[in-house]
Amino acid sequence: MRNPRLEAKPLVLSAPSGAGKTTIARRLVEAEEDFAFSVSATTRSPRDYEIHGEDYFFIEEKDFLRMIEEGAFAEWAKVHGYYYGTPTESLVRAAQGGRHVVLDIDVQGALQIRQAVPEALLLFILPPSVDLLIRRLKGRGTEGKETLRRRLNTAVQELKAAEAFDFFVINEGLDEAVREVRDLARKGQSPAGGSSGTLEDAEALLEGVEALLERDKLLLDD
């Protein structure tokens, strides 16, 4: 059911791990006054650079489960062994004043938002290639062999749901990707010349990830 308290259309960014959606979302909010974060909650531990209440609300699993029972989330999902969710009150606060609410969430959460807020704009962020996706994941320095495999298996499931999204943005250059996301949000339609990505690009990436997993060569050293 549509929430009548929402005054601005949510902008949902989803992507496979390593595609750069969080960086795009952060840059967009920092640069544009008419965009604001809806801070998500998670049960995972914060990374060194993350701040409670700014990047995420980091909470205990028992508290997260209690919030689910209380209906406190607009969407929630369990991803990579941890719970993630968007507190409804956070979403409402960010929407006030006519700003675009930016949700940096997984595909499961995006589909829940689409059901709860049909007018939400869903953007799927894609890396230019499978090889670059792997390099970005390795570049974090926190992804072991099994973690990489798990994330790419998750990416397969996420890419299979890509047809539910409104637009596709290929993150080849950060500044260009941010501009494209901004224009799509403000106009609600593809800019002149079309968006940089298509459903066919998502399907091609899916085929590439599946092929790598099948050959089991993705984790070899460069």
C-alpha cells in the first residue's frame, strides 16, 4: 500500500556487489541538495570507515528481528548472512521537503519498495564488464575466496531479477554515472540519447558471471 506521508518519489539503487552503487549514492547526496539518504539498518559489523547513523544503523540481530515483528521496516532482507532493512520512519523523514529519497539497497529490498511505493524509480547499476567487477571486489582487500564466490552467486540471483527495474546505468566513470542517475531521478525518464545500459547488458553480465562460476577460474591470482 502506498504510504500517504511520503512527499517525494524514492530513488532506489541496486547492483551486484562491486558495481559501485554505494559510491554513486553517496556522491549524489553530497553534491545535490534535492537528494537525501534514507539510512538503512543492518546486523553486520561496521567497516573501518563507516559511521553509525550515517552509513547504516548498526544493530544487534535480536533488535532487528523485534523491529520486523513490529512492522518497523519498509523493506528488509537477509543478504550474505546479515539482515538489512529500511526503517519506515527514516524513509519518511528523508522524503519531507520534496527531496528525492535515495535508497542504497539490495534487489530483494528494491522489489519490496516497488510493492510498497509503486511510483518509486528503480535503477540497476552495472559494471562495464565481469573482469572489472572482479577487480573491484578484490580491490576491497576484504574478500576471501569463499566470500567472493558467495557474492557472485548472489549476483546471479540479483541479475535474474533485473527485468523488474526501470533503467540501467553502466558505472564506467563515476562522474558520468552520478550525472545519469541524477537526471533519471529528476526527469523520471531516460535522458537524450538514452540511458547508458539496457536489460540486454544485465543479461550479458549474468551470462559472464555464470560462465566464470562454472569454470571456477574467477579467484585465480592476476
